[in-house]
Amino acid sequence: MSDKLILIDLSTSYQFRHWRPMGILRVEHEVWRAFATRFGTRAVPAIYDEARGGFYRIPQAIFEEVIFRNGCQPEAPARASTAPRRWRSWARIGRFLWRARRRMRAVGQGGRYDEAETRLRRESAVAEELLRLSGEEYALMRHGLVALERVAPGIAPRIRALDALNHRAHYGLVHTVHDQICAERNRIAPEEVGEYVSAGGFWGDARYRAAYEMRAAHGWRLSYYIHDLIPILWGHVAEPTTRKTFPPALHWMLWGVDRVWTNSEVTRRDLLAHAARCGYPELQPEKVHVVTLGADAFRETASATDLAGLFAHRDLEPGGYVLMVGTQEPRKNHDFAYRLWRELAARRAGDIMPLVWVGQPGWSIGPLLEMVRADPGLPHGAIRILDDVDDAELQALYALCRYTIYPSHYEGWGLPVVESLLHGKPCLTSDAPALIEAAEGCAEAIGLFDGERWLARAEALMDDEAAYRAACAQAERFTPHRWADFRAALTAGFEAAGGDTSTRDPAWTHQSRQPIPYREDAA
């Protein structure tokens, strides 16, 4: 058994530690728990710092606070309000561009700092200037930059870097514990590492390229957990920045990976087909393993008094509403849900259960939310939008809803469907393959072109008690897959196979074939 370190990359959890640990963040947390339990101190929690070009161990003294408790972060700084007139906003944007450029040049003069320190100071200066713009003004400036990108494609990486910096500045993540973590004493020596494990958003910075280089130079074995290929297969409904950053990251991952896990058989097939179609080194299908995500939901809810207060606050009746959970973005298909409920309301003369949307607003959702709020054809309160729900309230909303819907265009897995079934609640889903797989036949999948069937089933589950009881019985047959099962499956055989765990056919080694540089037109 090797005594080299197993580096667990927690960069995504660190970068987005102010968010609730859902989705990818929850997966990273569970991956860490799995390897820490199985391998003890050999498993090292680390983050990647692109400016310093290395991986850094998160000190034990602050690890729990940084990763698991959403701590070690200042309050979000005050940001400027939007100027009352559009021309004043454009004047602020022009001033930002001029001041940011001038301050960046000033930091670099005289050679007072090394390259890493210069970059950090420049980022800090630009972050201060970004806070002089409102969020709306930043969006206005970004719209102009994206338009400019059409004639000057070379600025795309700068736009992505500015987006990342704006995000960190907005949430107060520029001056944090970063310097404490990324001190030289915490830098991980590449020769001490034997395994690298990534389960997060590896496309968010250059960590995928750094890991590839460590594989070539120091023999690291690279293991990736792949959630989906949506930015490639469904790019038209994927967030624009991810649509640009994901393909090159996947390119380098496929050129230098030794072990792959996927969250579903659908994602596994997507990955194998993409690799074969685009001419990447062949992945041996039997060594690309499906490790299904866990979902630990509990039927117990808060006390009757607490529940009464909660539902009074939300103006909801237990058992008298329908639930849809997920980030509000085009791919989740809230537009379909809105039109479904609008038509139901028209057919039922406004006598309809409220549809409750739970989730953070995502990209390009603003116009739809405005339309929902202003639509005179939608009865007041027919659609409720909740973007401030905590874990305990979400459990209660699942437990006491009538049923759930999830008309997503495409998923790599489908956690809201699983959570609904774990609470014994019927779920109407689209016929996206991963949703059918996740539900194990216990949810009702309906094609998105079959609008009349959606209308009929949505109405039947409101009014027809026999149909509702049958749907509940179907949901109760669901077999839960717990996070403990996920952790056990992830580490099973991790070392037992020794050097034979590579996904590669022996004929496709990095010595026998060098990677082809990524080209955007070949993605």
C-alpha cells in the first residue's frame, strides 16, 4: 500500500462557502468524508491557487469552519446603488475601466513585489473599484463586453476572470482567510502526492491543467467525479460562463485521467460517447463507474407550533400546494411550469393549488420572473417564488406538499425527484433519461411535448383521491440510496486494484500519444 498523500480538491467548496451545501458542494463534502474515514491522515483537504500556481493544505484549525460551517468570511461589503439615470451608470462604468487600469499599472511599477503578490494586489485594487458599481451596472458593463467579444474573441478569458473577481468582491471573499491558507508552510509538495481526487467544479479555474501537469511530471493518478455534460450537450440552456469554461477543462481531463466516477448511467454513457466521438484516448467502459448520489431525507418535521408559524408566514396550507425545487434557470424549465399553471388556472376558473418554486435565482431568469409577477391571466398567489428557504423549512415543504413537479429539459441526475420520493410524495417529471433513472420507476415521466397529459395528471393529483393514493403508493416503493452508501461505493477498491485502476487502454498512454491542444471550434 502506498504511503503517498491523497489530495482531495475542495476548491469549489472553498470558493462558494457562503452558499448552502447543495449539489456539487454537497458532493465535495461527502467525498471528503469518505476518504478521510477510509484513509485517515493520508487524505489531505486542499485548495488550488491559480495566482501562486499550486495546491495548499487547509489547516486543521480552520478546516471545519471554512468548509462545513460557512465560516471564516466577513460580511458582504456595501456596494454602490444603481445611478438614477442610465447615462450616469455608463459614466460610472467608464470611470471604473479607467481607474482599474490605472491602479493595476501602479501596482506593477518598480518591481516591488513578486509575480504572485503583484497579481493579488491587482485583484484587490480592481475588487475595490468593482464595488463602486451596482450589481445592475456590472451586468450592463458585462453585456457590452460580451458584445465586444464577438469581434475580439481574445477577451473572453478576461471576461471570465472579471466575473469570478466580481463574485468574490460582491460576497466579501477577496480579503479572507485565503492568505492564511495559501502560506508557504501549507503548500503541498507535488512529490508527496500519489492520488488527486476532484468532485467539484474543476472547470472554474486552471486546476485541471495543473493536475494534468502533475500527472506528467510527478506521476499523480487523477480521479474525477463527473456530474453531467450539460454545457456540451445542452449548451443552449447552460450558464454562459460555464458553457465557455467546461469544454476545455473536460478536454484536459480526458487527456489525463486514471479513474472516473459518474452520478448516473446516463452521464456515464454521455461521457463515453463524447470521448469516442471526439477522438480522445479510449476510456475502458468497465472502469468508468457509476456511484449514485445519496439523499438523506427524514419524514419527521418540526413541532406543530413551528409548522403553523412557518406556513402562516408563507401563506400556505399543509397539503394544499404543489412544489418545484431547483435553481431558477432556463434548463430547469420554470417557463413550462408557469405556462402549465396558467392554463390550469384558466380551465379551473382560478380554483388551483399554489405552485411553490423553491430555489435561488440563476442566470437569465429575470424576464420570466417579471412576466410571472405581472401576468394578469395568472390568479394572485398561483405561483409563489421562495428563494430564502433553509434546510429545515425545505424538509417541511417537501413533507407537507400535495405533490411535486420537475419538468427539467435535461439532468445528470435529478436530486429533487429523489427527495420528493423519499418523502413519499408523487412527482411528475419530464422524460429526461437521468430523471427516469433516478426515480427507479416510482415517479411519472411525461414528455414535454405532451402538454395535455401534463394538464390531466396535474389536475388529477389535485382532485382525484383514488389517483392520488395510487401515485403515493408508487412513490412509497422508492428504495433510498443514502450518503453512507455513496461514501462506501466511492472508496470501494480505490487501492485494492493497485496500478490497474486506470480507465485507459494500455495502448493509450501519455508516453505514446501527446494531447492535442484544445480548440474551441472542435468542442
